[in-house]
Amino acid sequence: MRSKFILFVLLIIAIVVLACLMGPLIFNSYQNQKQESQLNITSNITQYREDNFTVRLSDMNGNPISNEQIHIVMLNESKSFEYTAVTDSNGVASLNLEDKEFGKYTFNCTFNGNGQFKPTNTIQRIDLVQKVITAPDYVEVNATLNSSYAGNDSYSEYIDTGSYENVSQGSFNYISV
């Protein structure tokens, strides 16, 4: 009877040791079952304040991953700004740049993973610049003259936009070329 008890205890110890040794292998195989994900910055490397910075989260086949948080860190020479954006049905998360300062930034974007997908991140340098609007060669000027001498005449003419300024005189507005 005593030998059966010792044999039973040894069997229990062997099962416990085997479980301790196999546990990490089972856990790692579970982790390896998670799918790879990819995070791609879809914004141009030059952005304007009117733009949105965008990044797309997808699986390795390009299928979007929606409703996931993307952590975005914007770094410039002196400051760091942290944001969180959520991917839409197309896997796209966006950050409005309207209130950001002009300058050169490094965008570090991270998806921390979930129960189905592994974490991933991406980094890109982006210049946030002021949009420059250039005038066409000629601008059409429409004005209504309203004076006792001119009556209610309306005129339209083209002026060269090389250099001009607005000049007001009485109830008239002129463009001086």
C-alpha cells in the first residue's frame, strides 16, 4: 500500500513538473497564433495646416483593421505631443493639423496589438508648412460705381496682378497697378 502511495505522489510530481515545462511552450504557441499587422503612414511628407495626418492599419493581406487605437507621437526639435486616434471602417486613423505649429516633425505611430493581431509601429519625418497661394497672371475686377456723377454703372476689366494695392477714395474703391 505504501509503495502505491509513493508511486501516486511521484506521478503527481511528474505531472506538475511536465506542466511547468510545457506551460511556456503552450503560451508562446498561443502568442504565435496572432496575425501580423501593418501600419502605413498615408500622408504626404509635406503637410499643410488644412490637412489631416493619416495612417492606415491593416492585416498582411491589406484588409483594414477597424476600431483600434493608434498612438501618435509628434516630435519636433523641442517638444513632444501625444495623441490617440481610432481607426475607421477603412482602417484609417487621422489627426487634424489645424492648430499645430509649422516645422519639421517626426511622427511615431504605434498599434499595441489586440487578441487577434500583433503590435506594430511606423515612423516618418513630415514637414508642416504654410500653404502658399499664388495669384493667376490676371484677376478680373468687378465693381459697381455708385455716385451722382457716374450713376449706377457696372464695369469689369482685367488687371495684371504683378503688383497692386487697394485704394479707397470717398465711396470708391480702386485697385492701383
